Amino acid sequence: MTVTIKNEQNCTLSLGDQIICIKDILRIEGEGNYSKFHMNDGSRIISCRTLKYFEEFLLANSFIRPSKSAIVNMNAILAIDFNIHKIIKLVNDHQVTISRRQIKPLKELFRAAERQVVTS
């Protein structure tokens, strides 16, 4: 993986022979030793790397990990239900389940983000 950092959400990832801009990633789904990138244009890219391989870089660039099998672009979130269904709804109408252990940290993250927006 080659990471080129220009500024937030304008970084690129090199996945084999493809270079993708991270702002075009909606979510990444882990499947064993593979990661499936779901892009804004509806395309999918499969990488032979685990989510753990991409996690540190992406979490530092406006992504969250709501469960063991998913990483989500925060800019692609349409709505979050922490109460009944415990899901994140994305702009492409896909839903990502929030794991039990991630509910509290994600609530705190979004409360902190709300406070920043209100005070700005």
C-alpha cells in the first residue's frame, strides 16, 4: 500500500495497479483475509489485505470502525441509530451494523463532534 497525503480526504491509496482517492470510499467490508472497498460510483475493489492493514491510516482520515468487519467513511453517513437497530445508514442506502462494544465510543465521538460544530 502506498499512501500519498495531500490533505484530509484527498489522500490516495494504491491497491495493486489501482490508485483510489479515499474520499471516494463509502465503506470497506472485511471478509477473512480480504477487504472489499465499496466506492461512491457503485464499484467494488477487492484487496488481499485485512481491514487491520488499512485501519490506522483510515481512522486518522475521517473513517470509523463500527464493527470488526467494517470501516465507514464519516462523510458518507446519512443517519445513525444507536437505540433500537444499532445501525449506520449510508448515503447509498446501505446499512452497517454497530457492534455492542462500539456503541459507547461512537456515541462519545459524535457528541464531541457536535460540540465542535456548535462552538465553531
